[in-house]
Amino acid sequence: MLLAIDIGNTNSVIGIYRDDQLIDCLRIESRKGATADEYAASVGTMLSQRQVRVEDINAAIVGSVVPSLTKVVSTVCERWLGAAPLVVGPGIKTGMPVLYDNPKEVGADRIVNSIAAYERCKRACVVVDFGTATTFDVISKQGAYLGGIIAPGVGIGADALFQRAAKLPRVEVVRPRQVVGKSTVEAIQSGLVFGYVGLVEGLVARIGHELGEAPYVIATGGLASLLSEETDIIDEVSEFLTLDGLRMVWLRNQHRR
């Protein structure tokens, strides 16, 4: 079995693959101060609850945007596997040209998302990832990573209003009854939900103008399902896009192992 480990700023997601099938998925908080022992205990417990034995795991790949946790997770994988995991970064074969001024600046999650998206549609496409940040990654019809856009995430927007405006409450990010809110809570929810839908629609339209064609749009991340229901510009929602991309990168690097 293969562990595909996506370490994000807020949460880490661990996919368990048997051949090409995702058989289960674990989610754990990306706690920056966690030690290897703590991480091993937490993940080990979750694996055993799912009747997955550590002895049955024979490989791991890590995509991370949190360097301190990359080291912790790599240490755990080495203990379990007797070998270092494959870590997405410079020198790893992805099969996708990265046309960025400094390719090393592009987060591992954005690259693997782009790989998985292009493999799905084989045309010009955009990945919208609703994570801690809301990111847009643009892939050409030839399969090259062209660049992207980074905006504050929906959760960051909600937290900023609560923290910086004394009279505004913290709200749950859900669809309000209508665009014009009839209460402060509804007004904030409208700004978060419909405001971010407008952001997506506007930026995808501008991306399409630069590309000279309408791109295929795939959304992923925690709020992808909610926001995709409010717009026709998103063609597909893929909950496990990052994990699938990690598995693809792992396969492309097997000749080097």
C-alpha cells in the first residue's frame, strides 16, 4: 500500500492507496510543534482503527507546504518503511514543465493538483483550491504549468472580519437565504459565499481571456462543494485531487527508486 500525504497549513490529509484505488483517507491537524513520536502515535491509531497495518504499507510520498512538518513526517515514514519517503520538490520528476520565474516558489500542492487536473481533462484547465488560501493554478492545453493566483481563503476572510471589526460576530460559512442579508450574520455569509463565487467567476473569465479559450475548471478543497453549487463556471469538483496527483508523481518516479 502507498501513503499519499498532503501536509497543508491547517490540516494534513493522508490517502491510503491499494494499487490505483484510494481505499481510505485520514485527516489530522497540521500542528506545527508536533514531534515525530506524537505524529506516529496519532496516525498509527487512526490506521489501526481502519484495520490498516503499518507492516502493509510499503511506500509513501509527501507533498508539503510546512517545512517543519515535512521533517517530522519523513522521520515517521523512515521508521515505518525503513526508507525515506518521496518528497515532492526540486529534482523530482513530475512530467509537467513549470513556466514560473522561480519554479521552486510553487507549492507542492499546487503542482500535484495541476498534474491530476491535466490528466483528467487533457486540455487547458484551471484548478481552484479552496484551502487556507484560495489558489488558482493555470495549465496550458499542452500540459505546462503557466502560473496562478493566490487570494486569502474564505476562512481567513471570516476570521479577519471577526478580529478586526468589534461589532461583527464570527459566523459559520454556509449559504444564506438570499444575496441581500436580513441580519448581520446573513450579510457576512453573503459576502463570504457570494463574494468568493464572484471572485472565482471574475478571475476565471480573465484567465480565459489571457489563454484565448475557456478553460476547464476543477475545484477542490473544503468549500469546493458549497461554492460550486452557486456557479456554472466550475465544471468539476474533486475532493481528492491532491492525493491523486501525489500518487501520479510517485508512479512517475519509480524508475529512480
